[in-house]
Amino acid sequence: MKYLYILFILISTNISSQNDSIVCVVKYTLNLSLGLPAQNQSKLIFNTNNSCYIEGVFNIEKKSDNSQEYKTHGDNRDVIKYYVDVNKGELHKKDEINKEIYLVKEKLSKINWQISSQEQDTVLGQLCHKAIGDFRGRTYTVWFAPNIAVRFGPWKIQGLPGLILKAKDNDNQVDFTAISIEYKNSKKLMNELHLPKEFKKTILLEEYVSLIKQRDLENFQMIMATMPRSNKISNITINDDRKSRLEMKYEWEEEKEDK
């Protein structure tokens, strides 16, 4: 804990800007119940103004009558990463679509957090306050550590005056929990905070969502084309149930509803 204390002092006094290799690394577990239960372990790397959330490989739990087994979810695609730049108010997601790397750009969401300074908890030895906020169709209850004075958290959940160490949605479908915090003096990890240099192009979030829908449709059509004619059902459609997704509603959809 001595190194963590040193890091917090560096962050709070902005001395970290004088050392180009000081970062903090937080590991989170994520439990999802969006259909089959799934778990992963992800990593958040940050300094004062920038962060990179590296999404871990998911294990999907498959239940049968007699046993439980875990299957690794994913193919050979590149690792998904989320980059936050507080000064620019931007978030970029690095993802692979049809074997091409894209950077997906969006503005940092301004979550209207309701902070309860009276309700407190301790996570990894850090005193945390409770906050509740809505983000893209889900209501999250989070616990953040004011002593770690950065505005980061797991995935896209951010914007509080302290590092978010726990976050859970009200439907019990999404549950992030920090399991370790480490001080690191590493130029290699510091480089993770920079946007990648090799990618096809930068696109906006709305275009990305459209591309993902098109990819899913094409994959579905390919599967249907390989099925024997006797097994095909003409009225099958892709299920676009937003409750099975992390982001259930987007800002541009809400704007269209208001018009």
C-alpha cells in the first residue's frame, strides 16, 4: 500500500506529469447476465488525464442437466480497448469489424450522478462513497474512492470525483468489481494510454452501431444459407433485444423520440 499512497500523492498534486512512466493499474471482474452468464477480468490503466480499459476474454457458463462447463468466448480478433482523454472530453473504442481495426469516437457522456456522502463502504482498503446514475438505458449504483482523485472507472462508466471501484446496474445484469490496485513505473504500460497508430479509420459511434448490425445480419444470412432447405424457416429474424446489450439506448435515439 506504500506505493499506492505515493501514486495518490502524485496524482493529486499533478507531479505525475513530470514522470512519463507513472501509472496505476486496476483489475476488475465483470459478471454479465445478458442471456448466458458470462465473466471476464479486465484491466484499467490510468494517469492523471488519460486511461485505457482493456477488455478481458469472456468465459460463458453453459448449464446442462448433469454438469456445468465454461467456454471461452471470442475468436482471433484483436483485443478491445477503450481510451479516455479527460482534457479533450473524448472516448475511443478500438475494435475489429470484418477483420479491420476501427477506432470508434464519441464524446464522454455526462452522467448525472446523485452522490450520497452519508453512505460509505470500503473496497480494497479505500473508503468509498455511493453514487447512482443513468447511462444508456441502465441505472448504475457505484462506489467511488475520493482519495484516488481521477474521474475514471471500468468500461465507459466514469465522471465522478474519484476512481469507481464497484458498479452494478439495478437489473443485476452488469456487475463490475475491482479486485486489485497496483502502482506501476512502466513506460510500456504508459504507452497503452496512447491511441493505436495502425487502424483502418476513425468512425463515430452511430456509424459503428450500424456496422455491427450489418455484420450480424450478414453472419445470420451466411448461417441460414448453409442450412439444409428442409430445416430453413423463412420467418426467422435477428433478435435485437436491447436488454441483452450493455448499452440499451443511445443519445441520438432519444433525440429522435423527443422530436
